[in-house]
Amino acid sequence: MAKPSEIFVGATVAVAQDWAQYAAGVKISKSVTTDKTRERKLEEGTTLRHEQAAALPTAYPDSTVPNITDFADNQLYHPGTAVLASAHVMDNAGNVLYSQAAPSPHERGKVALPLLRFLMETFPRQFGSSLRYSDAEPDSIVFGFNVKHVLRIAALEVFKRNAADPAHATAVPVRLWHNPVGCYDPLDVVIPSADRKSFDLYSLFKYLDIQVDLEKITTSAEMLAKAAQAVAVKAQLFVPK
């Protein structure tokens, strides 16, 4: 099959099993001055973290869930404490190029490593291994809600596996996860974050007449990929070939 000019990535994230070993301590505001209040705040924050750790996999915070506070405020859905729970990649014709969902408990690298390998094998010259001189013309455009954050989570997962088993380390080009060339969040292109207070992704779906299952989109990597494609197509973010 010919190399796709555009691909669409959907992914869900979950909290890593070993998050407690690496998560920064619960932050207490400096305005809290009494020991009793600080202890109460610390206990509340610790309890909240454990509740967040038990949350089901969902889309990356602030991507497709701007109005669902429990998801958007999960402090553990971030690089280092989060892992990819599922990923789905398709081309503009709807062909599935890669798809995987890992069962709980979510192991570091289970979804992330094969996803990154797929991208490296499909686009071997697109992602440079140097922070400098890596802004080449990309072979393809990668669309996905918060795709850059998703790739960073995946890379951090692989680095952790590499540290635990150096003999079988996997090389990941830096420009696949830090300012990756040719990767775009279609929502961010159409509606920058500063403009989303009164017009968010759900507003955009209605505006462009994109039909989505709002209850399932946050938990389905496939639906996330299809929704990203729909936004990119209707907003004319690329020229179909």
C-alpha cells in the first residue's frame, strides 16, 4: 500500500500502575498557614490522587473532554504518570493502519512502543534524531486531538522501559515527541485554546454538522481518530489526493 499522505490518530490514556513512585508531592497553597489546615488539604489531595488513579482510560485532558471536569482535571493523565491504554490509526480512506487496546492493569509501553515503531517504520525520514536541523518537509501529516502530548506520553513510556532494560533499548527520534514535524491537533488549528471558552470542540461538531456519540468518544480511540478526520476534512486542513 502506498504511503498515506495523511493519517489520523486516536488514543486513550490511563494512569500507570507505578504512578505513586514518580508523581510529585501534593502541592499545598502557600496561603494555607495553619498545620491543621495543611494536614487536611494534604489528606484530601492524596485521596483525590488515588481516586484519579482508578479512573477508566479516556481521551487526553483538554482535548475532547473540555466540559467533563473529572477527566479534564485528572492530574495523573500526563507524561510520566500516564500510559497509552489504546491507539487507533487510519488513513483518509478509512483503512485501519494500526489499532491496539491493552487490558488493565496498563503496562508501560504495551501500546506506546508498537505505536511509535509503526510511525518510525511508516515515515522513516520524517522525524529527526536531532533537536537541530530537523525541520524537513514531512512525508505525511499526522492529525489527532492533542497528538503531540500523546506522543510525549508514549516516548516517556519507552524511555522508562529502556532504563529498566538497556540491553533491549529502543531508539526514539527526539523529533517524534518534541515538536514533531507534521503533527497537528485539528481542534487547535481551527479553534485555538484561547477561543474555546464559549466555542469548544462540542460546539465545533455541531457547527460543522459532525455526528459523534458524545458519551463514547472520550473512551474510544477509533472514534477519536474518526472525529479528528471529520474535523480536518470539513475544515479543509489538507488537500485530498
